[in-house]
Amino acid sequence: MKKLEAAIILMLGEDWLNQREGPKSMPRLIDDLRAPNARVQMPWFIAPHKGRAWEEHTAKLHEMLRDPSLPVLLIDNVADYYFTASDQENWDLTKDFPNLAPPFPQFWFEHKMPRLIHSKEKGDTAVSDLIPSGRVGGLITALTRDQMNLEGAPDNVKWVLWCELFIDFGRRGIAADGSHGLTFFAVDAEGRLVDRPWMQALADGEHNEHMRNYMIWFNPALLAISFLHCKNVKLVDNTVDKPLAKKYKQRHGVEPCAYKTLVIEPLKQILRNEGRSGEVGIAKAMHICRGHFRDYREGRGLFGKYHQLVWTPAMVRGTKGAQAPPREIEVKV
């Protein structure tokens, strides 16, 4: 984690430091990519002789992104949980993402880059100082076995999640870098990962290992997919305020899209009201035990009859003075 800042500068070049924009507010990354004058940057590791193939592939992706029926998931809260609220450093695709069955045949996800990456093993890394307006987005398409023509694949593969990554590093005049290559996750009917994910790269062999590191950028989206299969998680539709939408359309020539958010639990209100976080700060207001999934899909099930995936919220522990007993609350991640 501590090498993240140096790695980003290496990826983009030192000149990028002077090209950064200030923080962005209303527009979503998907809106900027849909704009008629949108510019995307070819990632640095794309092989020169594959540049034309990258351009053709990216053009096809843009046609998909402009589909007005494409569901858009804003997962800032999930990303905040993944990067900051949780101190977990290593995430296991087979254990920490229990259900990757696609919620839609095709959808877009996006979130802001984390302000802080909190890790029990590596300490804290302040990302916002380097990239105050960074955003991450991706297009995920669920393909069937027949669509993928998976010869020799395990019989239990039901879907292959085809994932495309776009990263906005906050450079002037550039909506995002991407596509970074085609990443695939094969899952069974229960949404469990089958075998290892793989990537179809447009890079030379010497950069293939570097490209595999981009797979972890999909982890917040994979976590959001798992949340969507939980009984206690809602997906809420949101629209952009009309005055802001009108100004954005006049400036960019495209209507900002509606989007969906995941609502799991209202932690912030509890922290303000009961923990006095506004007065004493988050650290003194509470200590959070990491939430986790409980899988009741097999065996007797929940209460002996409900076979489903359930998200067990975090627990807020302790108050100033005498220790209060642990109590489960709803937490908005």
C-alpha cells in the first residue's frame, strides 16, 4: 500500500502532477464517458502494434456504454467500506465474495477513488492527497457458456463475467484511461467462483504480470454484487437534480443518467446521535468489528427454513467510561 503513490506517478508520468483537476462533484464517470467529446487515454502498457486493436475494442465498448437502458450502480459506500472502514489487506475471491451471480445481464459500476486506504498490515495510505478527483468505473457483462464457447471448461460454469476497467486519474481533458484489457470471472449457478480469473491482454508479455494487478480494482464491484444477494440489502433508484442535469446537458451535450445505490445500514446517523462523532471524532465514537457474510444456502438454513445469504452488520462497541455490551446495529457501508 505504501508504494501506491510512487506506482501511480510511474504509471502516468511526472507531467501528470501538473495536469490534475480539482475535485469533481455531480457528474458521474459514465456521464463523462458518454459525452460527445469524451477523450479516453490508452493505458501505457498497451503494445504499440496492438494500438489499432485497442482503439477498435474501446469504440465497441463506448457503444455499449451509451445504451440508455444500461443499469448504473454507484458504489461509493461499498468502496469506502472495502478500502477504509475495513482493515483487511488480503481478499480471497472464493471466501470473501460468496455470490457473484450477475444481478443484471450487463451493468456499469463506479466509485470515487478512496481518500484513505486503511490496512492492518500495511498502515494507512492517503490517496486523496495525490488524486483528489479520481474515479474508477467498469462495465460488467454476464455471458453464458454458449456465448463464450468454453471448450474444456468445468461443467458447473453457468456465467462468465466479462469485466472492463476505466480509471479517471483526474487529468484535464481526459475522461479516463481504458480499457485496460478483458478480465473474466467464471461462476456457477450459486455465484461461486469457478477456477481462477483470467485476462485477455493487449500488452506485450513483459507487462502481463502488471496487468494482472488490475484485477483487484474490480473487488469493490464484486463485493457490491455479493451484497445485492443478501436479504437485508436494498437497491435504490436515484436521479440527478433537474437544475444540475440541465446545466450538465448544456455544457456537455448529454443528459446525466439515473443511477442505483446500495443501502445496507444507516451508520452515520447512529454515530452522530449516539457516538457524538461530530464532537469527539469517529475513532473515539466507536470501534467497529468487521461485518461479514453468513451463508445459509446449504444445510438447515436460517431458523431452519430460510436458505439465503445474509450480511451480518458490524458491531459498535464501547462508550466513554464503563464498557457497554456489544450491540448489533445497521451499518451503511
